[in-house]
Amino acid sequence: MKSYFTLSLIFFPVFGFAQDAKQEINNQVWLPFIKTFNERDSKAFMELHSKDLVRSSRDSKTVLNWTDYAQQMEKGDRRENEQKSKRELELRFTERIAQNDLAIDVGIYKTTYTTENKPPRSFYGRFHVALRKENGVWKILVDTDSSEGNTITEQDFLAAQPMQ
């Protein structure tokens, strides 16, 4: 009995922190990330990222800093607004680790595009994100994703865990 009590004192505070950090990250990063991405609000979207950002779309073999990524997002948002298409991003997770002021989130994204007079099209990929708490707020520090040669599917997406 004594050893169980000792173990619970060791592990439960760590588990509690991880749960608290995950909820903070959801509220400070992922919920606004999805909202600002779907609404094409590139300014608010970029505020979720650290100024030290490293962004890599592995499919296109690019590595961008914060400024270059912001310009890319603004240009893409303008183009998609002109096309009057709608996009909807959904995220599911396969791994979430948080300790102190650092975290790693890995998962599958699904982005569905709807354009007038065309059926919706969905695209999938795996994301790996490192987050850092800066001045009390979680920010995306490293963001990389890939479709892995278009091998990520709806089945992979549904096998991952929804945001909790």
C-alpha cells in the first residue's frame, strides 16, 4: 500500500501537468489555428507561431522562416479568396508530449476544399509540430508536414485521436 501511495505522488502530478498543458495548447494554438486557417485570416494565423519559426512542407522540399511563411500564407489566402473556394481543416492526433514549456504534437490533418460547381476534395498529411511557451502563451516553433507520397488516407485520419 505504501509503495502505491508513493508512486501516485510521483506520477499523478506529471499526468496532471500534461493534461493541463494539452488543454492549454488546444485553447491557445489548435482551436484558433483551425479557425484562422479556415477563415483565411493569415495575420491571426501567424500570431500563433513563434517569431523563431521553422516551417517545412516536406512535399515541396522547402524550409521557411516566420517572414517567408507569412508571405506565403497571405499570397495563398488571397488566391483562394479570389477562387471563392471554401476550405475546412480538421486535426487528429497520434502523439502528444508536453513537459514544462515545450511540447510535441504529431497527427494527421484533413483539408477539404469546396469550389463552386465541383465536388469537395480532401487532402491528407501527417504533421509534426514542436511548441514552446513564450511569455506564458504556447506558440508553434517548428511545423513540418507531408502527404508521404499521397499515402495518408481517410483511414489514417480516422485511426488518430480527435482533439480532447
